Amino acid sequence: MYDLETTGPVPADLGTRLVFEKVRIPLAQLVDAIEVAGQTLHGRRFIDCVVHGPCVVIPANETKFDNCNLGDVAGDVRNLFLRAAGPMIIGGVPLNDSHFDGCIFIGVGFAGDDAFVDAFIDILKPRKA
């Protein structure tokens, strides 16, 4: 699990690295660096990282979030999500085949269609004993 005390700075090779561990990841900088490097965000792995915005991401079905803290929800998990008003989402960062393990997200929103948002909210809701 992430540890703010031992989290390293933003890596110098942000645009070409495929696996990130215990570092800060400013998503807007990551997207810019990947574009400059002529690569895509596809297939990246993030372990125990601090992932921050401001940014809105659009996770694809194959993107995984294991043991992550998705951020401050101000008492309502639905505050993390934006629903698509039409058939596409413009301006968000698509996350394709990415894996986040033990990360914390700060200032990051998650966007998708109604089915995606409803399913994600259901996963995050506390279960009653």
C-alpha cells in the first residue's frame, strides 16, 4: 500500500516507463510525456503510487484497481464519478489495460457510461454484515 513518507518523486523517464513503483504520477504530465515519446498509455502498471490530477480518467474493462484508495469522497462514493451524457467522452484520459495496485488517487475523477458507473459504485459500497 502507498506510503506518502516513502513515495519518490516523478520519474525522469515518465513517458517510456512501463512499470511505476512507489512514485508520484501526475496524470496530465504522464499523458504529455507518453505523447512526446510516441507511445500510448496502454499496458502500464502502477504499484504503491500516488496518482494525482486534476484529471478525469476513463477506465476500460480490462483496467484493474486492486487495493487502491480512489480518493476523498466527502461521504458519498458517487462523488468520484462522472457519467457520459452522450455516446462518447471527450477530454478524459483513457486507461487501457492498465493495472493499479495499492495506489492512492488524489484529485482524480472516473468517467463512463451508466453501466460502468453503477457497477463501479456497487463494488465500492461498504457491505453490510
